[in-house]
Amino acid sequence: MPRRAPFDLWNRESPRGLKLYVQRVFIMDEAEQFLPLYLRFVRGIVDSNDLPLNVSREILQEDASVRTIRSALSKRVLDMLSKLEGDDYATFWDEFGQVLKEGVAEDFTNREAVMKLLRFTTTADEESAQRVSLEDYVGRMRDDQKSIYYLVADSLPAARQSPHLEVFRQRNIEVLLLSDRIDEWFMSFVQEFDGKPLADVSRGDLDLPGGVPEDEEGADDALCKRIAEVLEGRVESVRRSVRLTDSPACLVLGEGDVGAQMRRIMEATGQALPESKPHFEINPGHPLVEKLDGESDGDRFADLVKVLFDQASLAEGQALNDPGDYVRRVNRLLLELAGT
């Protein structure tokens, strides 16, 4: 197991694999058939008595003995990793953790073993290092907590400042913070761990431990309808939030929507983006929303709504469609505030 990642670790097409010997006779370098792609950083030698001396790469792809060896070696490598402790595993994870995450999607047989090896940063620790396992998280869950909560963001600072975490801080519920470029992709293959479903705190309706007080339930009201008229075509719905305690508003993805991280990856590769609109949630107890509710001037109301929407977009790490329009709108409101 190398101590440092090679420069071409993220090039999935680069030569890789183990040295192959048959009956102690060297056959080839970089026989990639003996380990799955997510374990491409492993170095070693395979010496088999079950393969012919004239074996070729084409034969390796079809030979049943190779599949048996591959399965055994995969389990052995994962078992070896599970026995690493303390600084040794931390060093390994910092170098190869992101590649190991590929195994959740690519190795169904060993998915549970791979998931036990994953490490995360969480809201329970201010450290940036990823050191918390899913087993650690489950062991600290509240008695009335059903789900493992997580949040995907472009960076760890952005994740820690996300408005989606406000109600979880208030209720002292731990949330996994994911900010690696592979995270949204690999989490789409994870449904549960140890019988506990994983829930993205930025999506859909929250099922919070302790339930939601009746006066906080997100029913439609007159203010939501006024805001929806201003944002028509830009949002799926406007509703009162159970997520927010300090921020005035936030954007919430639908359960099947593509997140910001995946949208950027798809844009960079030239893929067509599926059309989707976020839900716009407001915090009725926030002073800005209270002022918005009492605003009778239609133009000023629209400016305030659009500013709140753009600020919620920025909090999600999204680029504004028209930054200049946002700046002009904010400046206009500031001038009115200053009485100019």
C-alpha cells in the first residue's frame, strides 16, 4: 500500500495493475484484471498455478480463475485496510479516500465493507480532517433519530455555513459534511447503512427527530402566494421552512433533482442538464420576512423577494444568472434605507 498517491491517480485510463507470474515465471506488468478500478493504487504480485504460461490479456478477461482471484484479492485488500489504525489509516485516507469512494458505486458485493472504511467531517467536530466513520456516527445518534443526515457542498466552509444546518444545530443533531468533488455522485448510490437510511438535509421534506411543531408546518399562506407570483417560472413552490432558525430563506432541491455539484460536472463534460426548479423556503420569524410581509409597495416587494432569492442562491454556492441586476437592486434598496 503506497504512502503517497501517484500523480495520475485520477486518470482512470492510465496503466495500472499487479505483476503477474504463472508458476513463478514472469508474465506481464500491470495486469489490471485482478483488482477493481477503485483499488488501482494497490501494488503487488500475483503468482498463480491455475493459469497457462501462454496467458494473454484477452484470456485473463474470460478466465474463471481470474474472477475467483479478483474476488479473493479485493476482500483481502479491504480486510487489510480495516486493520489499519490511528495515524496509519488517517494517512491512507487522506491520500486515497476519494478513490475508495468509487467502490460504493462499482463493487456491490463489497459495498458494506467499503462503506465501513469511509471517513467524514461532521458538525460535531470543528476539525477539517475527515476522521468520523459511519459506525461512529450511528453510535452517537439520538434514540429518536431514524436517519443519517448529510449535506453536500462545494467546500467545507460553505457546508459549515449552510442555512440547511440551522435546525440541526438547534436540536443538537450531527450532520455529515461532504465537500469532495466525487461526493454527490457516490452518495447517489448509498441508500442506507446499518439499517439507517441516509437523508440529504438540502432535499425534500425533513423528517426530524421530535417531529415538527404544528405552527411551523410549511402550509401555503398569503405571503407565500405573493412571493410565488414574483418568482413565477424560477421556483417549483414557495413554502414556510422548518429548516431555518437564523436565515430568512433558503433553496431546497426536490428528491430527484440534480444537485449543484453534479450540475457543474455535467456542464464541464458537455452533458445536457435536466430541467429542475428549487423550492423556495422562507423563515416567517425572521425580521426581513416580517418586513416583507408588511410591504405594500409592489415594486419594493418584488425587489426584496428577488434579493432574498439571489442571496439564497449564493448561500448554495450557485452563480447568479445576472449579477449586475442583483447589484443594482441591492444598491437601490440601500439608497432607500439611507433616505437618499
